[in-house]
Amino acid sequence: MRHVLHHSSLALALTIAAAAHAQNFPTRPIRLVVPFPAGGNVDTYIRQLARQMESGMGQSLVVDNRGGANGIVGCDIVAKAAPDGYTILATSIAFAVNPAMYKKLPYDSERDFTPITNYANGLGYVLAAHPSVPANNIKEIIALAKKQKLRYGSAGIGNGQHLAGELLSQKAGIELLHVPYKGGGPVLTAVLGGEVHLNFPGASVAVPHVKSGKLRGIGFTGAKRISSLPDLPTLMESGLPDYNFDTGWHAMFAPPKTPAVIVNRFHAEVRKSFDASNTLREAFTSTGYEPAAASPAEFDKLFKADLKRFAAIIKAAKIEPQ
């Protein structure tokens, strides 16, 4: 009996200590692991949000870019981190795509992560071309693709950009050559340099290059135009009425068994950041994303639904898991 009471007391003490830690959280800087290289879409948005969140959190939020394998390298770091709130994953919809794209992952996407919230919902990608490509709209791209092999780059196999290109090939009846890169930054460099003909960057990345003339905007993949490029038509309205591809969510995940009070704190600070800053909201909406802050429970349902949705899309596209 004494042995049982000892263990019960120890368990209670540990529980109280953990609760106290969570209530005082945070007391030191927080590491935000971005599983893609710097300069890409995920990196751009989380840095803007992190700066706003710092005042409410009372600590620095330090972005740590750990690119590789379409986000798998960075995700694995978070899956194996301590559940203390000081290592958080900031990732894209690719996280929900990877389980169907890879035969074996070093983690379980549901078991080894705690969903916090989706902080942005993407309206679509900009289909962008290098200026040397002799086409100004989707009809001309389709005609050109039927005469020569066009290369399009993506941020990795199974990335949303990859699937956007696969869907374009299907709906337009053409065959595009997919060239995967290790993140949004490297593929942007590739299309700016003419290494590939086409790319599907997020609007936050594409807009300045389209406006400067370094890239040519062909169309927007979502259902409606974006305010930052009002003259750029959607692919639906310019020749492909059945084509509609949004960019999904950007979201935060914690390691497994992270205390609910810490998860809820992050969610609350994301929501407060958007409520407090019209500048932050405009930075998102003007580049094709809608600010979001679903509760952990709501986002958990969305995440699990997307795991099934993308598995179905990948199967229909006959993309073989790697």
C-alpha cells in the first residue's frame, strides 16, 4: 500500500509541476520550425504573424528553417521534441498531403502531433511564367504545351504546387514536365532564372515579381481574383471552367501530449494578433490568403478531413507514393 501511495503522490506532484509550468508559459524564446527553406510562402507568412504574436506571448518567436523532403525533415524534429511549447511546427497543407505521397514517414501525422490552429487559408496560387515563355494567358500556354514540352517547378513532390500542375495537365489535356525542388525559395529562383518555364508560387511570393516584370502572371488558380493583382484572371474565367485549386491552410502543430493550456494559449494569441492588426490582416488578404484561427478542436477535424481528401486526389491522379 505504501508503494502504491508513493507512486500516486509522485504522479500527482508531476502533474502539479506540469500544470504550473504550463500556467507560467512562456519563460524563454519559442522556436518555430518551418520545414521549408527561407524565402518561400510558408516562411513569409509565419514571420509576419510571429512578429505580431511576440508582444502577447511576452517572448521572442524564432523561426528555424529546416527544409528537406517536402517538409518531412522539419516535421520530424517537432514530432520528437519535448511537449513543453517551446518547439512548434509552422507548416502548410503539404503536411496533410505527405502521408499519401510517401510509403513510410518517420512519424505518424496524427499520433505524433497536436493540432493548434490554421492561421491562414489560401485562396489559390499564381500560375507564373518566365518572361521568355511566348504565352500571355492560359489558352496560349495550352497551345504552346501541345507543341513543346513545358517544365514546371514545384516546392517538392506532393507539394500543393505539384498537385496544381497535375490538375492543370488533366483539365487542359496537356502533359507538363514536373521538376521538384527542395522548397518554395529554390523553385522561385529556378523560374526567375528560366531553369523552368512555369511555377505556381503563392501570391505573397509572386506579386512583387509579377509587378516588376520578372515573372509573367498567366492566371490565378482559385475561384476568385485577388486584390493585389486585380487584372490577373482566374484560370476558370480565362479558359478552364473546371479548374479550381486553392492553396489550403497554413497551420501550427505542437509535439504530442503538449498540455491543452499551452495549445490554447497559442490559439488565443493567433486570434488576438489578427484582431489587433489590420496591417497583418491586409498583408494576408492582399496576397491570396484569408486570416484564420479555428479552435484546436475545429482544426483537428479539418486536418483529418484533409488527410482523406488529398489521399483521394493523389489516387485519382495515379501518383505513385515515393
